[in-house]
Amino acid sequence: MKIIDKINQKLKEGQTFFSFEFFPPRTEEGVENLFERLDRMVTHAPIFCDITWGAGGSTADVTLDIATRMQNQVCVETMMHLTCTNMQVEKLESALKEVKKVGVQNILALRGDPPKGQEKFEAIEGGFSCALDLVKYIRKEFGVYFGICVAGYPEAHPDGIVDDPDQMNKNYWADIAYLKQKVDAGGELIITQLFYDVDLFVKFVADCRSVGITVPILPGIMPIMTYGGFKRMVGFCKTKVPADIMETVEANKDNDEAIKNFGIELGVKMCRQLLEAGTPGVHMYTLNLEKSAVAILERLGLVDTARVPKPLPWRHVPSGTAR
Ligand code: FAD
């Protein structure tokens, strides 16, 4: 089923929803651990789960395998990310055909980052240069089979984040105009880059609405779990971190437990503000971990860990086992 249809149903019923994002682990053991965790996490009834496409297509086979198992064994509505980096059109076509064959009906269509060692994104020969090309291609070649989601950037895409405020403003609005093109070409849902300043997200949604983008916009929430991981991520994405948040993180940099607890507290506070501002649901970047994401949702009253059923023992079927 298309995620957008599930979301529209929730919107009609006035129900808040959430989703979980995972990335493909590097080892087979990691994949099996992920599935054990997924089996537990889906008992909380996320509206969908998604699996990322490794940078530059580095994990294509694992992503495809995980997407297949998520949809058919874990039985959760699944969205697979797909990027254009290092992918000729034939490779994109074959990945899309493969997931279509196994019943995955949702794609997050992305450009991807430039390959390692390359600063600017450049289309490879026979490949696409941006997410818009991919959205158009999916609609042209696969009609309305796939539900298409696209990425949005409340602080502008990192390539457009510059010191000059006038230029920054221009880049921000150019990004929004381009996002509108992605939506007009077939994007039915937007998931945003992580952020830690809720006001920026609220402004971004209002700005998107002002140019006629009407599709749901889900905030990407990345709970702070470790000092190093947080610093790496906000550095890479050029995320603005409000001073009080940065101060607390820095003050607790050597206390893992305190960082994790602060991450949960902050996640709860941000999600509450977002829901109060009218956001219909939240998208949790789980980083393949369970505790922080579930603790945030539990404190928001969106899950009740005391009441969920235990995962069924037969549901976990290792890779390669016939269904
Ligand atoms: P695009 O939408 O193509 O845009 C990138 C930038 O280029 C924007 O600034 C845009 O305005 C500009 N641009 C591009 N084309 C045009 C045009 N024709 N006219 C005007 N401006 C243009 N990366 C992965 O490798 N794997 C993943 O699974 C993954 N998942 C992600 C999920 C989310 C929710 C987000 C927000 C990001 C994810 N990324 C992932 C990172 C993403 O690949 C990078 O941010 C990448 O640099 C841009 O991808 P995009 O799809 O946003 O690109």
C-alpha cells in the first residue's frame, strides 16, 4: 500500500502517527540483529519503516534484501531510499523492478551525495543529475505504482548554506522552488533533513505552503545518542544547533548516559512543539537503535511499551530462508 494513502487515512481520523528509519548494517550478523530489533519495534505500529540506500550505492544489495524482508516478513509498510550516485539509469531501473516484484510500493527518491573524494555532485554517464530526474523517471516508467517521497531541507541543502545572509536567503528559496518541482513531478510526501531548531521547521513548512506545496511534510527527528555521533552529523549536515542545546551537550560530553537522557528529553520537547504546531506525525531517525526513539514516543503517549504484544517467535526468518 502507498504510505500517502495510510497518512491520508490518519489525517482524516485526526490520529498522530510516527515512522522509523533504519540503515543497512555492514555485516550479516548486524542485519540479523536489525531484524530482531525491527520485530520488536513494529509491535508499536509505526505507519511505515524505511531503509536507506548506502552512500554511492555501496549497500545496494543489502538495502534491496532488507526492504524485501521488511515488507514481506516483518510485514510493515516499507519505503526504500534510492539515490542517483554512481547509478546508471539501467541500474536504477533494475532496482525499481526488483522491489516492485516483491511488493515494495514506496520509494524515497534522492540525488545522493557526491562519491567519496569528490566535492560536487556530477551525473555519471547515463545517470541522472538530481532527484527531480529520478522522480520524473519513476513516474514515466512505472506510472502510479510507486508512492514517491522526496527530501526537504528546513535550513536549505548543505550545498546552499553560506555565510552571506542575502545569498543564503536566495539559496533557501531556490531550494523551495526546486522542492515544488519535485512535488509537481510526482513527490507525494516530504521528509526533512534532521534539525534541532523547531522554529526553523515551522517556518519551512509555512514557506513551502506559501509557494503551493500542499503534500504532508514530516519532520526528521534524530535523537542525540552520543556526543561523537551528534557532532559528526551536525557538522556534515551543517545543522544549526541552538546555543542552549550545544551548551548542554558540551557540558556532558564525557557522560554517555547523561547525553542519551538529554537526547530523549530534547526529542520529547521538540516533538511536542511540532505536534502542537500542527505537524501530523514524526519520522524517527533511529540509527538502528531502539531505546531513544521508543522512549521519546512513549513519553509523548504515542506508544505504550507495557501493552504491546511480544513479537511472534516464527516471524523472524533469517535471510535466504524460503518463505
Ligand atoms: P536534490 O533534491 O536533487 O537537490 C540537491 C540540491 O541541489 C538542492 O540544493 C537543490 O535545490 C539543488 N538542485 C538539484 N537540482 C536542481 C535543479 N534542477 N534546479 C535547482 N536546484 C537544483 N543519502 C544517501 O546516500 N542515502 C540515503 O538513503 C539518504 N537518505 C536521505 C533521506 C532524507 C530524508 C534526506 C533529507 C537526505 C537523505 N540522504 C541520503 C542525503 C541526500 O542524498 C543528500 O542530501 C544529497 O546531497 C541531496 O539529495 P536530494 O535528493 O535532496 O537532492
